[in-house]
Amino acid sequence: MANSKYEYVKSFELDDEVMLPNLMLVRIDGRDFSRFSQVHEFETPNDETALNLMNSCSAAVLEGFPDIIFAYGYSDEYSFVFKKTSKFYQRRASKILSLVASFFAAVYVTKWKEFFPQKKLEYAPSFSSKVVSCASAEVLQAYLAWRQQDCHVNNQYDTCFWMLVKSGKTINETQEILKDTQKQQKNELLFQKFGINYKTLPELFRQGSCLYKKKVEETVKHDENGNPVKRMRRKAVFVHLENIAGRTFWNEQPSLYNDLGDFTKDIGKIEPDFVWSFQFENKLLPLTWVVVRIDGCHFHRFSEVHEFEKPNDEQALKLMNSCAVAVLEEFEDIHFAYGVSDEYSFVLKKESELYKRQSSKIISAVTSFFTSTYVIQWENFFPNKELKYPPSFDGRAVCYPTYNILLDYLAWRQVDCHINNQYNTCFWMLVKSGKTKTQSQDYLKGTQTREKNELLSRQFGIEYNSLPVIFRMGSSVFRLKEAENGVVSGKEKLEGEVVVDHCNIIERCFWEEHPHILSYS
């Protein structure tokens, strides 16, 4: 396919590869899960069902990503460790962290009814994530010990806190009582005041959950005589241990020390600052336009499994647009979005300090929120189609230094929309007429815009420029200003409302007519 004059904007994309031989791990955290747990009335200090949902999602991650071989989690966080030789997504941090957060969010929504059949999911959950690049097995050991220590400390405090609140203390009184108390004092408070022996509380609460892949024998089929045929498979198993970073446990698991390295000694004092120094984090340049671009992961297969109409499924596109609207409503710093097919680009205002411009948090929050919204809204757009499996999206964040370069980026995406849609329209019309996919590709090889238009008109009676604008121009999402109140996409809109339009954003006249969208100086 032809390139456009806007292709140069790709040069602003930076490489964020986690170099070998460093170990990679992705840590996800629930975004504003304090509010989420309150809205959904989770039991405090621990809701066992909510924890089991998190664990079920983590098991799905291990099953879905062969390179992830170990996970540890508690509360609303989970850490996933990749095998040391992994070349997943060419070890590009932004892709990896966004994909894990996206998939986890999709599974969380998909499994919600299984764990909370009597509770409505009130709004889309989302997760932030980051990559930690461990220089050695010793750093990984220190990281795991740190996270489990955090589990111990937080759970003990939360148990004391909520028992005091439930006994009639105010939140301020409770915080004052627990201020500067040590571990032993908290244990004594629980036992003397509430008759609770902390060490007898469920291991799930005190120790968190450890998940790793272990070789087990499973029946894969039965032969002609009905006898089971068994194979050794790597299956995710859960354990609850007092010390997941202990040498004894770790080195007894061949799948762990072979793929990650062995722990030569038990760890002593944990220094979180030392561990956190290995965090793989890029801060986005200040006062630049930030674009978060998300793409569907393996959406060719997803569209085939769910029988999307070719070359364009209008309902699928409208579902994507609905998710983009939700993103703008959730994140005030995002002022504009442009989408086509299974991708969307979200533009943050130039002065944005969202998440202190931490690339990983911005990418993962947007991507996971978009994904969970996609799953929640699926039935609104496909009421008669079952969602066969959770979708996922990967993302990246790119800084563009000037207003003009930003507009060239958006023009590039719309030009790409034109090129791809015209080609796909021709391709699928040829396939539907009886040609094979290979014959259709060969037929279109080297053809130009005019030739494709003539093909559609001559052979299929289709005037390309009369096709729906949502297919030819993609979708633009933005907020209205007072002077623009009126009708957009056939519906009356109000000031501040997020709208979807299908317009030419290549020509500057659109931006001159809507200067408030990307206000610039």
C-alpha cells in the first residue's frame, strides 16, 4: 500500500525495550479500588470473594501468556513474572504492561457474574501497571519479599482498623489509636479487645496468593477403547505460603529456578528503595502533546470468531466509539480521540499532569478502562452474540512537540483509514464474488486509488465515495463548546457533551472551526 507524506511522525515513537538478561515483571494495581470496593459493598477488611475473583483473573493471565510463569498478589494488586529468556512483544515495556492490564481487566468483567451473581457491576474497573526490570534473581527475590511483607503489614493494620470501626470508633479515633503501633501491639489489640488470634486468620488474607506453573499429568483424550490418554502439561497451581521468596520453596520448584534462576540464600532486611530503583519507567516530556494509541490484539481472529461483517462491521465500530466516549468522560485531560477499525488514538492536553506524566500509568489506565468498557457494553451492541472470549488491547504513548506535528499525526491516521478501507472494500468484494484470498491479493497488487474506485464501480456497482463516512473517514470524539450546541450525528447535543463525528480532520478547516479542542498558543 502507498505511504503518505505524514509517515514521518512514526519517528517520534521511542524504543522501550527491557534488555536481556534482565528479568521482567509486570505489576498491576486496581485504579481507585477503594471507591470501587465501597460502591460494590465489598466486605472489610477482606472480601474473600473479591480476592478469589482476582486470583481467578491471574490464573487466566498465566494460561493466556505462556511466558508468564509466576504470579503473586493480594488485595487489588498482582505481580506477574516472565521467564528470563522471554522475547514477548520484543520485550517492549509499554506493549507488555498495557496488554497484561487490558487482558486482566477484560477477564475481571467477564468473570464478575460468576463470583458476584447477585451484584451488578456498577461501572468499568481499570488497572494501572508498570514494568520492573530485575537485574538478577536476587533482585526478584527482594521484590517478592517486599510485596509479601507489604501484604502482612497492610492486612494487619486493616484488620485492626475495621474491627475498631465496627466496634463504634470513628475513623479519626481509629487512626489515632493505631498511630505508631508496632506489630506486637496490633496483635495484642486484636486478641484482647476482639478475641482474634491474628495468626489463625485465613492464609489468603495474611499471606496473599502465589501462583506458578507446575508439570502435572492430565487426561487429554480417550483412545478408541475408552482408555484415558495422558500427557504432562504445565498447569497453574495456587499456594499460600509464609515466605514466597524463601530459598526452600523456590528451589524445590524446577519450573521456577530453571526459568528464573535460583535463590542462593534467604533474604534478610528488605530495602524497598533498592527494589524500586529497578522500576522501568519513562516520564513523558513536559509541555508536549501526548497521544495514547491503543490497538486490538489479534483482532483478525477476534473478528472472525465473532463473525464481524466484512469489510466493516458498523456495530463493532460503534462499540469502539462508545468505549472512546467513555474514556473521554473518565479522563478530563483527554481532549480528542480518533479511531478506525480496532485502533484508537487519545490526545491529552499539552499541559496535562495526569499521573505526573508517568507513561506506564497513563497507558495502562486508558487501555484497561477501554477494554473493561468494551466487555461491559458488548451486549448493548451485540445482544444476540455471545462474547466468546475476552478481548485485549495494547498501547503506547508518544510525545509530539508541536501543534502542527500533532495534526500531522492525526492526518496520518485518517489517511491510513482511507487507504486501508478502500483496499479492504475491494478485497472483500472480490472474495465474496468467488475469488480466493490469494487471488484477490494478487489482483489488487500495485493498484492505485483511481483503479480501485473503477474496480468497485465497474464490477460491483459501488461508488466508493457514497459509502458510509464512518467507514471512509473513521470517527472523531470530542467535547462540544457552547457555540456548537446543536445536532451532531442526528442527535441534539449540549455544551460539554462528548460527541462522535465522522469528519475530515486532514484539512485544517476542521481545527479552525473547533479551536477549543486543542487550544494552543
